[in-house]
Amino acid sequence: MTQALQAQLAADVRRRAQLVPQAIAEWRTLTQTNRQGMGIHQSQVEAVNLLFDALQGRVQAALARLDPDAEAEPFARALADVEYELRASNSLLAVFRLILAQRQASDTLRAVLDAADLVAADCYRTWIVKAREWGVLSETQFREPPLTYLNALRFPAAYTRDHVFGAFKLPLEGYLDQKLPISVIALPFSYAVAVWNFCALYHEVGHPLDQDLGLRSGLAVPLSDALTQRAVDGDPPTAERVRAWSLWLGEALADAVGVLQGGSAFAYALVNLLVKPAVEVTRLTFTDVHPNAYVRLFLVGALLRATGATALVQTAQAVEDLWRARYGQPDGLLAYVQDCPLVAQTVLDTPLSALRGHRLRDFAPTLAQDEAQTGALAEFLAFDTARPNPKTVPYRLIPAAALQAVRLLASDDPGEWQGVQDRALAFVAAKDRPTYLASRVIPPQRAAYLTSLVTQATWGDDETP
């Protein structure tokens, strides 16, 4: 009787162990056959597959120790090990089920996420390609671009390969410290009907670019040195201010990427994002990695001004004037505001060894042309005038143009806003869709790295069935 029960339990758990590889196989089929337009995600699904292959190895090792003919206690312990591994791998899979299932929920949602994916990939790959031209990365050292999805959080968020699965606001078990195989960018669900809010991608893509190109490490010392050597009206900056800017460096760098990728539209998008009660905007804390919201707008203004592009300099003045008119000039923050031009110059103009001496601004040599192209597309999106040639407009400029279009309308008519949304998504669809977002073939070193990410599962108290 006992052996029969153990044989039944072993057969049952072996059957359940096939669910994860079957799900991954279905995703691979979707991408490899380009069903529902999923072909662009081949590299991302392959990276996920490599991670779960390694996880499945742990499941199979646990199954190999499950002997139906063993004594009752050894069998029970081996069965518990298998159940733990299954729970953990299915827990991690839940993250990608959520992300990938959204693309199959409806044609409308698929079109929105397609736009987000293509914009994010364009922002990311434009800089990766430039890094290859400089000899920073070889042709085989590609990185999969970020995968986007919608969630119920208030603000956008980037989960890079430095993050672990525990960063997701989901009930996960086991591998909470397991690092992500690809970068993921979360956008609020409400953005699905407001493609102009995809301007947030310019900043969020800055985080995986920072990690994958090693940008921040070359800026920490130059920024600290520049601030320490500077004096405002004869008053050197306090150690507290230097520490604050060091804490904010990652977000300041991502804002610089936002300016270089999205120009004026990024600044206006940030204004929209940061309008809050005055007590929140002017409160200074030293626990948040984001710059104080009041100071942050002046940092973006300084970044815009430092580009030297006429339209961006004009935008800098406009957003700064708006911020002062709305929130005044809080005494406790003015010193930080005065630091902003130096911080912007340091972030944009420091030669980085990780880039073989190139500067951050070298990634964006056509800012003035980008701004003009964005303006032309904005006219079409707002007023349905002559449509620019979709082949000549990069994906990354479409959200910027949509935001500029909404500003041009100067209207609260829902129908006019919907027109911008519809024309923007139609413009995305009119472009020649890429076959893949990155090479389908993952190089051996990259594959080995993804496999090596698998960590030991860590367990809390087991629940009682």
C-alpha cells in the first residue's frame, strides 16, 4: 500500500514538473513562428529560456532523488524537495506569464505594448550600436533590450539585471534573490490610453543602459570632485550636499539619457509626472535615490541648456519659469538648484573609460534635428496634416511627438486627444516592423552567464495545505 501511494505521488509530481518547460516551449513557438507579432521578442524569450533551463535542472535533480521504492521518511523528504523546486520555478514563471500574457489579452493592448516595446528597444539599441562603433562592445556582446509591461503602480519603474525577482510586487516564493535574465520596464496601466506618457521610457531605458555599459562608475568620482572644488558665493558645498548628489547620481544619469533621447518632450513629461502638493515637491530627504522633485526640474533644465540646441535651451527656460511660478524658491533648496549646471556638465561631458573616452553627449549628435523631426510629426498627430514618412522617423521620437501634439492642441476635448492616440499607434504600425529586437542567437559567453545566474532557493516557513 505504501509503495503504491509513493509511486502515485511520484508519477503525479513528475507530470506537474512538465508545466514550466511546456510554457516556455509555447512562448518559444510563438516567437519563432511570429504568431501574434511575437517574433520581435525572440532574444528576450531565449534569455528567459536559458534561465529556466537551469532552474529545470534543479527540478530534475530533485526528481532523480525521488525513489518510489525508498523508505517512507526519505521519500517524503525527497518529495518535499521537489515540491519546493516546483513552487519556486512556477513562482518566477508567474512574472513572465504576467508580462507576456498581456500581449495576447486583446488587439488594443497588444498594439500599445508593441509601441512601448519598439520605443524602448530603439532607445536602447541606438546607444548599444553606437557603443559597438566605438569598440566598447563586440558584435557578439549584444544585450537583449528591455521588455515592457503594464502594472497597477503609480509611476513607471525599471527592473534591470541588477534587480532580483523579489523586486516585483507579486506573491513570489523561493528564488526571491534570483537575478533577472533581462531588463523589464513597468508602465502604469493608465498609460495604455495615453501614448505620450511613454516619454517615461527615455528615463527608464537609461537604467539598463547605465548597467550594461558601466556608465555610472566613471561619474561618481568626477562628480564628487567637481562639487567639492566648487564654491557658491564663496561658500563651499556642504558634505551633506555632496552626499546627496552622490545618492542621486543614478537617477540624474537616467534623466540625462532622457534629455538626450527625448529632448524637450522629456522635460514636459517630467513636469507632468512631478506635479504634486507643494509639501512633497519641496521636502528634502536623504533616503530617496531620486533627486528632490523641485531640484530635479532644474537639473533637467540644466541638462537641456547644456546641450546647446536652441529649442532645448528655450524649453529649459520655460520649465524653470513654470516651476518657480508654481512652487516659489524654497530657501533650503536654492544651493542644490545652483549645483545643477555643474552636475549637468559633469554627467554630459566627463570622458568615460567604459566608453573609451567618449562622453554621454556623444550618443546624441543630432539633437537639433531630432527636435525638428519631433515637431513635424507632432503637427500631423495633432491636426492630421500631411504625414511624415514613417521610414524616416525613429520609433523613439513617436511618444515625444505625441506629447508635443497634445500640447499643441491646448484642448481638453477627449475626441482630439483620442485622435492623437490613434494616429500615433497607426504611425507605429505604418513603420517597417523589425524582425527581431536583437539577434536570435545568444553567444556562448552570454548563455553561460544566464545559466550561472541560478541561485540557491531560500525558503521561508512552508505553508500548511
